[in-house]
Amino acid sequence: MAAKGWTQVASGGDVAVVAIKTSQIQRTLQTFYDGFGGGWGWRRFGGGGFGDATTTEQDYKVGTLVVDLYDAKTKQLIWRGSAQDTVSDKAAKNEKNLDKGVAKMFKPFPPGSAKS
């Protein structure tokens, strides 16, 4: 926000900032086929088949950051931004992704600015 000309103050500001983070587990299913057996074509009775299929589950964590800016006097929401990404087991990677997400989130900030 400082890069956009805003100044942080300890109290008495015009805007209140509220940041909320959440995370949830997502699941993906991947199915792999080892062939279709019997070749292509039509068969009227038996034979052939579709081969074997193996399905695996993989859980992963998705993190979301929502930043709300409120008019300090009226308590009305004046801007909301959000960023979402997969959470890694590596803290440094998460920090790098968070920095990228926040930069992207604030690209169209302040309200009414041209999106670039």
C-alpha cells in the first residue's frame, strides 16, 4: 500500500485493514489406464476388454487470504482483495507465493484505479 502512496499510522487512520486467512484440504483423483486390451473395433460376444485402471487420491492444502479495507468512520467496506494458492510443506516457498499473491491482489488498488 505504501507503493501506492498510502501511509500506515498507529491510530486515527482513514481506513481499517482486516486480513483473514483460511485453509482447506482439497482432494484430486487421478486414474491411469494400462491399455485397452483386444485392440480397437467392435466385438459382439465377449473377449477384449478395457485393461486395468488404477485410481489414486491425493490430498493437498489450499490457502486463501482475504484483505478487506473499511472506511474507518462509516465502517463500510470500500475494497476487498483475495489470493489463493496451494500450500507447500516448505515455509520459504509459501512466503514467496504469498508475496506474489499479495502483489497481484493489490495490482488494481486503490479502488477506481485502472487495472494494469
